[in-house]
Amino acid sequence: MPIYEYRCKNGHASDHLVSYNNRKETQECPECKEPAEYALTFCTNIQYGLDYSTYHADAHKWNLRENKRHGTKGRSYT
């Protein structure tokens, strides 16, 4: 589940782990217990390092190369 930021009318910001479908629902502010509205989202899928070996990026690059070589589109060779 992604992490979303919520803000209450008193200006408190808090992060909540909420499913994508429920992200627009009002959450409770942990500081003042007022309703907090959905503010924004940020990405938690970060690429670490320069070798592209995390999150199957190496397989992705392989598939891109093979798709170009075979003239196909969107096929997974791994």
C-alpha cells in the first residue's frame, strides 16, 4: 500500500498508509483528532545505485533490447 500525506484544518501534516482506492477518504489527524484531507502523494519505488539491478531493472533493460531486436512490443523474455 502507498503512503499518502494528509492535512487537517489546523495545518498539521501526517502520513497514512492507505489503499489507493481509499486515498480520498478523510483520515483522523494524530495530533488534534480533527479530520484530515488528502494532500499529496510521493513515490516509494526508488532506484538505488547505478547498476540498475534493483526492482528488476536489469530484466526490463533486457526485455527492451530483445523487443527491439525481434521487432516486438511489450513481450517479456525473462
